[in-house]
Amino acid sequence: MLQTRVPEGYETKLGLYDTQSAIALIKSTFQEALSAMLRLKRVSAPLFVNPADGLNDNLNGVERPVSFDAPGAGLDAEVVHSLAKWKRYALHRYGFREGRGLYTDMNAIRRDEALDNLHSIYVDQWDWEKVITREDRSRAYLERTVRAIVEAICYTQAVVQAKYPELTLPLRREVSFVTSEELIALYPGRTAKEREYLYTKEHGTVFIEQIGGVLSDGKPHDGRAPDYDDWQLNGDILFYYPVLDCALEISSMGIRVDEASLAEQLRLANCQERATLPFHRALLAGELPLTIGGGIGQSRLCMLLLEKAHIGEVQSSIWDAETVSRCEAAGVTLL
């Protein structure tokens, strides 16, 4: 079934050449702002990992990783879904101190992704992770970090709009914080995605907290793997996006599990067998640092700041024939 829609009367504000220049400006500006705000150092990261190490992100537990045999290494490898667990291991291995962190370019293939205006088989994001203290494992610290990321986004937008004044989308710098349980009380009888949309449209820039655990309606707000975010100390950053009249998620992030929350979440998710994997054993033994981290979508951010209607206008991927035909008919150029 066709998922892509083109808003009536939509026209891109930047042609192909300027779009490419603007993408480069966004990426260079934002990563510098983010690294300065959060005290991050750029590192290199893997495109694929050994599944036996337990370092790949299991996402919702149903997505199939892209795997291939690597005869030279004598094993099968998996293309990463994200670097949520690898980053924490890297902070330990590289010797990062408290208050310091890393960021990297993460590229992934999510073969089972349902394609639409916001979703692609190809995923590109800034993955970041930072060492924190035990005292930093709090909602107050989480929310300060969210405000810093939003500030970096708004600063980047100001730089881009100064060069391309035809871009006029306003972003609200003030973040509205709400828990997933509070959304149920605000919008009874609505689905999780409907609650996200209604709250984000009203407040502009939001952070929805506490995602992963089962709520009072018997369901989690959204899926989260049990072995990286602490479900009580995580969330999503969303902006209301008038081009598509939707809540646009830019980042999933959170304070990571410690020994106690990992054991509890593995139990709740009924996947205690992961505790035997090398990463999980090290974490349960207290060998890995306490951290906060997340992913920030590169193409999503470019789409937002360049006011594009389809993610394929800012990244090269593959699409079904009907999506290509619909976009061509509407004058939307997919890269």
C-alpha cells in the first residue's frame, strides 16, 4: 500500500545544487555545535559487527539485520541497526572520562522498514554517547541534555536560514516535557501516534519521556530494546512539522541502563538469555561506565531544516515504483 503523500501545492524551496550545499552546511554546523554543547569527540565506528558479541541494536526485536558471510574473518557479520551498545563499549575501551563523550557517523540498512515520507531503508544519524556519574542518572540531567541538543538544532537552523533566506520554517526553542503515561491522561482513547501528534502540534518542540515499559493501557508507548536505554530515563525529541502536518521525530535518546535496570528490563522483556553475551556480562559486572546517549537523524534533520516533503529529497536510497511515480508526478525529485 502506498505510504508516501505529497502535500497539495508543495514546491521545494531549494534546487538540487543548493540542496546539496545546504546539506553540507547543516552537517558541518550541527556536529560542531553538538560536540561543543555536550563535550564530544569524533571517533570512527563500525558498519558491521560480530553478532556473537551482542553489540548490535535489537530495536523492537523483530527487525531482521542484514547479514553476510565474511570468509576472511571466519564468521558471519551483521550490518549495525544502530551503535547504541557499541558506543558504551568504546567509551570504556578508549578511556573517556566523566563529562566527556564521543559522536560518530552511523550508517545502517533496515531492510524491513516501511517506506514513507519519513522512513527509508537507509539510515544515517549522528550516534553520540557520554560518560556520566551515578548522580547524573536523573530526569533533571536528561532534560538539560535535551535542551542542549535542541539549542544546537536551532543554532544550525539560524546559520542555514541566514544563507538561504527563502527557508522560513520557525522552530520553537523551548522544549515541552511530557511522560508517555501523562499523554494517556491528556488524550484518552487515542493511539500512541495520535497522542504524539496532538501534543506536538500544540507545543511545537517536545520531549516524550519514559518509553519502553508497559503503560496503564497495557501497551508500551513505543518499542525500545531492554539493554541500552533505562525506560524510566529516556525519550524522543519531536518537532511539529507543518510541511507534512506531522510530529517529526529527530532523536531517540536516554540515560543508559545500569546493572539493576538492565537485569529488570531483560526480565520484563523475557530475554534474560542476553545476559550471557559479552557486552551484557561486562555491564552486569559493573565494568562499563554509566552513560547517556542517543541517535540524531541526519537526513531527518536536513529534511526539517530544508523544509522538504520527502526524505528521499535529502538522501539517496531506493523506493517502490509507485512512490517514484507519485513523486515524479508532483515534481518531487528523489535523489
